Amino acid sequence: MRTLSALPASDPLSGGPAPVAPSIATAVARFMVLSLAAVVLLGGLSVVLTRRLGSEEAVRTAGDLAALVGRTTIAPMLTPDLMAGEPEAISLLDQVVRTQVLTGEVVRVKLWTADGGIVYADEPRLIGRTFPLDLAEREALRSGEVTGELSEPSEDENTFEQGRGPLLETYVPLSSTAGEPVLFEMYQHSTSVFTDRTRLWTTFLPVALGAVLLLWITQGPLAYAMARRLRAGHHERERLLAAAADAARLERRRVASDLHDGTIQHLAGVAYELDASALDVEESGDARQARRTLQDGAGNIRNVIRQLRALVVEITPPDLRDSGLAGTLTDVVAPLAMHGVQTNVVVQPDARGTAPSEALLFRGAQEAVRNIVRHARASNVEVRLSKEAGMLTLSVTDDGRGIADGDLEKARENGHVGLRLLEETVREYRGRMELTTPERGGTSLTIAVPA
């Protein structure tokens, strides 16, 4: 048994220049440029985030230090004498502050009462003066929580801190030994902020940027593969559109050919016979001859009607959902009878499928019958429809002259692509199609699709 493929090695497109497929290099380059812009944006956001985290970490560290100093060193010395402004108490606290607190990053210490008076400061000119408490200072006294911020001192109370650049201001709510609320304020250099930022940059930022750059680099092959798939899809879409145009053009050509070579010729023959018979009857008056002529003409007209009915079935298929594929197969093979071909249609009782699967097999049966009429020179044709293992299978077998090795290629070169288009459609429906020459001769077309 020889199996012949109905598909050519290549799929030529017909008619007009095909649209230019999108350039893979252009698509990938555009994608990579946009991705790089996103990477740069993300890198900038990472820098901003790192700076912010560094500042927050420095403020938090400064607050922890101020709370430790205030609660362990300053709070025990908040005696009533100090709160009353006694010089000896102020001098004693000043000695402790200068020897134990004003070291390293700490540049200023202040003690505030709830009404804004400065009980103590390491700058003597501030002691005893009163300034309005700002929002941060009032909130710290109200909540009892340690607060802080990085700022450029600019208020009246900061006359002696100006010119030092940004400072870390930290507020620690305390209580005197007599229970009076006191606000401990400590100023620190902002160098710790830059230290924390540098530490975050050297640990977090390289890792983050490295991960982003690695992601960007790995997107290149992915973008290339995606662009290739898109381009392949574009080519496939254009091929299918061209195939559909080919099918429509060939169908119109076939219908016109069938009408011209079949129906019109038969009608013309009937007309000539009737004209000739009318003359004979007029000359001879032979009623018997006239009756035979009219009967032959009626028979020819009935043949023409059958041809037209078959053509209508091909152009406008019946509703398979109502009549079923089994019933329509009889109409499909009807044109074979006009060519003296005996037909046998065998349908398995439960051979039903979805509307698309039955419509596809209907088209396959039409294509097989057309090829038998044109090329097979067969005397018997058998059509079988069965269902097994979830597959709906149609086979059309004839006892004609079979298919030579070069017949399909020659037909394709002459523009006959019906079988090729049919096989493409079957394959897209996840089915299979085989065109074989049995050992006993003839041709067998088998189509199996999911039921």
C-alpha cells in the first residue's frame, strides 16, 4: 500500500505581495531599550530609597542614643534645685554633660520645661530664656515617645547651632525627681546619616542593581524568542489568509466550470433536441416520435435538476445539526450516479460528532467525490463513517485508476490545491488525513478528526 501526501514541500502564497513581517531585530531592540529605561528608573528609585532608609536609620540610631543618655545620665540629676535654676545644680549637671555627653557626634544639649523655658543648655547664654515650643517638641511631651528629625537649624533657639550644617535633633520626654515634665533635646552631627547611607549603598544597592541588570540581560533571549514566535504567527496568519483566498477563488472557478461544462451543456442539448423534434413532428406528423423526444428531454432535464441540486448542496451545505452527516453523505455522492458510478454509503449508528467535526468531514467527502468524478474513472465507490476512541473517521474508497506518484505534484502545479487545503484544515483541527492506493487498486481517502 502506497501513501501519498496531499501537501507540497512548501506552501506557496498566491496573489499580490505579502505584507512585510515585523523585523525581529527592530522588535527586540525596541523592547530592550524600553527595558533599559525601566532599569534606569528602577535604579534611580533604589538610590532614592537607599538615601531615605539611611536617613531613617540614622534618626533611629540617634534617638536610641539620646534616650539612653537622657534616661540614665540626665534624668537622675533633674532635681528641684536644677528646675529652680540654682547655679550649683546647673554647674554640677554641666560638668557631667561636658565629660560624659558632649563627646563624638553630640554637639548640643538642652533641657526644656513644658512652657518653653530652657532649664539647662551647654551654651550658657541659652539658660533661662524662653522660646515657643514647635510642633515636634509639643508632640514629644504629649505622647511621651522619643522623636527625631534631620533638619537645618533655623529657629531663634538655634542661634548658636547655625552654620554647622544639617543636624539630627532628638527629643526625649523625661520627668524631674519631683514629677515635673521635662524635654531633653540632643543635637548630633549628620555624619552618621552619610555613614548609614554608605553602608546601605555598599550592601543593598549593588545587590538590587545587580539583580535588576541580570533580569534585563536575561530578557534579551526571551524577547528574541517571543519576537520569533510573533513573526512565525504573522507568517502563519498570512499563509492561512492566502490559502482561504485560494480556496474561494478555486471554488468559484469550479462552480463556473461545473455550470458551463455540465448544466449549461445539457440544457443546450435538450434545447437542440426539442427544436429538431418540433421540426420533425411538423414535417412528418409522427406523434410517437414526438412523445419519445419529449420523454428523452424530460429525462435530460431531470438529470440537469440533479446536477443543480448537487451543486446547491456544495455551495450551501445542509444543516448538519438537523439532518446529520449520515443523511447528507447520500446527497454528496448523488452526482456519481449521473456518471454511471455505483455508490454504497455505510454509517455506524453512533457516528456523531460536534458541528465543526461533521462539517469538516462533509467538506472532505465533497472533495473526494469531485476528484473521483474528474480523475478516477471508477465504477464503484464506498463511503464509510465510523466513530472509535473519540475519533470520527470518514473513508471514501473507489476502484478507479489510482494515483500515480507525480499526479499530485502535477495537479498542484496546475493550480489544483483542494487536497492540500483540506489537509491543512484537518491538521489544524488536530486530526489526520491519509490518501492511499490500496493493493487492489483505486484510491482511498481517510480523514479522522476528534469527535
